[in-house]
Amino acid sequence: MPYDVQNTEEKWQRLWEQHQSSAAQEDSSKPKYYVLSMFPYPSGRIHMGHVRNYTLGDVVARLKRAQGFGVLHPMGWDAFGLPAENAARERKIHPAKWTHENIATMRGELKRMGLSIDWTREFATCDATYYKHQQKLILDFYKLGLAYRGEAMVNWDPADETVLANEQVIEGRGWRSGVLVEKRKLSQWFFKITAYAEDLLQSLKTLNRWPEKVRLMQENWIGKSEGAKILFRIIGTAAPHANSDSPPLEGGARGGVGRDALKTQPFTPDGHRQTPPLYPLPQGEG
């Protein structure tokens, strides 16, 4: 007898939803287990990467329930971002309408997969009930001096009109748009994670079940650097030094000054202020 996939699946999924079979019980005496797969970006349709990712998370959630745990397995939507705004503009609709329509479509597709997700706890990062807590955290960081504004060189995607992390630049192109990425110096907000760099790095060592490449990526994001602040005396000028925040010098005997360190200095010729060459120091100097 052939299996009637559509009718059978719809029947049981409807019953699961009515009885909230996958909802976590807050007053449960069972040991607790939290399963969180990365929230999807609501681009419009799920693809096979989504199917793989959320199937793996669901297997873990079902296994832990079978082992007697009270499992919390929620779902959310990573819904903010300029790509969503740009896509909405192209379609001449409001970004909120575009985003929520995509969420509705993808929610239906994920539900039809039969995933044991606690949909009663669903949220999107564009919900005011969510991001108000993010805003409070940032204000707290600012009051404590842990959030500050400064200039920095960034990876600029001219198509999506947004800044990209180094990991989002693939062979010089934006991971989403595919266009060539530009280097720009922009005013940015920073979190002062350097104040906690050593604690973060030491804590990473305790995550012995993390893949090594992921731990290395985290180390690079933390970005702890050891070096020295040095002064370069400029003969014949009033400028006391070329750069007080030069990069660390390896070995102590030889160093170099990059273009960004020199391009704003008064001794640099006008024609080289924006795109100056690299000026190495002769060995033994500096």
C-alpha cells in the first residue's frame, strides 16, 4: 500500500501543532537541554542548506527528548540588514512587508518538514520586543565606556551598501552580491573587547569540542595584538613623529611603516596623500 505522504504528514503535523507537542515546559522536573540552530535570514524560500542544517538540529532535539530531557528547541529570524532593504526597494515594497512575507513563507516550509520546533517562542530580530533589549545593552556598554566611535578601514560592498567582515569577502568579492569589495575609511562604532581579550582567549581553550578552524576564527575576531608604540623623529620638520600607533615590529631590528600610517603626515608629498607607496625603513633605523 503506497504511503500518502501529503495527507498523512498534514494530519499529524496539524495534531502536533494543536497539542503543542514540541513546546518546552517551564515547570518540567526533567533535566533541561537547549538546542539552537543558527537563525535563518528570511530571504524568501528555504534551500537545501536550510534543510540540512535544521534536520541536524532536529535530530539532536528528538534524541534528547527520547533520553528524558526537557528540550527547548526554538526558532527565530535574523531579519535585519541592508540586503533586505535593497531587495524590498527593487520590488518597490516596504522592507517590513517584504521581510514578514518571507518569514511566513519560510515558516510554512519548515513546518512542512515536520521539525519538532517550539513555535510558541518564535521571534524575529526586527521585532521591537526583541531589539529593545539589544538597544539597552548597547546603551549600557556606552555608559561604561565599552562602546566608542572611531575611524577604521573597512570592507565596503558598493552593491549592498554595507560593511563586510573579512570572512564575508571571498576572493575580493562580496559573499552575497559578488561585486568587487572596496577599502574605505569610515567612522564606525566599536566594542572595546580588547579589555577582555585575554579572558576571551583563555576561555576559548576550554571549548575542546569546537572545530579548530572555528576556534581560530574566534581568535582572529578577538584580535589580540602585542607590540610597542614607537616614535619616528622627522628631521627638518616640526612634526615630532610619523605615527604613535605603529604596528608591532618583529624581531626588534627591522620594521616598516604602512601607507595608512604615513598618508596623513605633513611630510608626505601632496600627490601621495591618498594613495602613498609603502616606505620601508632601512635596516637598523627606527
